[in-house]
Amino acid sequence: MKIELRRTIFTSNRTIGALLLNDKFECFTLEDCVRPPGVKIPGETAIPEGSYEVIITLSQRFKRDLPLLLSVPNFEGIRIHTGNTSFDTEGCVLVGTVKQSDVILNSRDAFNALFPKIQTALQTEKVIISIVNVGRQLDPIITATA
């Protein structure tokens, strides 16, 4: 299965994108801020653009099976899970069915639709997520006053 995360909206504190499965829109995403290459603030930085294998393992933090992205440079434990704001991410990818300026909503609905698709695909093939920045950085001053 091919998953593509297209990051489209960037501000100084969060990144919003769209998640596509085999080129078809699945849901919206929310991540921490995208920073220049080599710059990382733990728990406040989105992972680098790139392609990563996805597996499902038990999350010790959430006490349930969740998708895990493998071999993310300078990051560990990057998962796809539920949440609504950049405070919920800690570097992970959050999913939701509705996007607003700083949050995504209906996260459980989006995750509950996505997770079985990943589980099913993993029975017969590798799952790869490609993360690309396709939007533009918004001026934090304009964003704060808009």
C-alpha cells in the first residue's frame, strides 16, 4: 500500500496536510512545525520529508496497537494516532476528518477508518508512507492575527 502525506499548511507551531491511500484522499493530518533540515526541538518538530516503512506494533504509551514509522532520521517512536492539536503530536502524525486553522477534528473516526486498511494491507504487502511538503510557509505574524 502506498500512503502519501502531502503537507499543505505550515505555521510556526503546526503543519496540516492530507493523507492519501493509493492516490485517493483518506483524511487530514496534523503534525508539529516543520523546521529547516538539521533543526530539531524534541516533541515540537515534524519528521523530515521522505519515505518510511510502516508496521503495526504495541504502543507502550497508548497501550494498543498503532502504526509505527520505521527508520525516521533522528526520531524514534513516530506513530499515526488520534489527537486534535499540535500539543497531542510530539512528532507523530495525527489524523482527522475535518480541518480548521489550528486543529483537526473527528480524529477517532479518521483513525478507525484508516487503521484496518493498514492492517489488511500489511497481510500481503509492505506499507510505505511518503511525506512531501507541497504548501508554503505562512508568515507567523499574519497567522497570529488572521
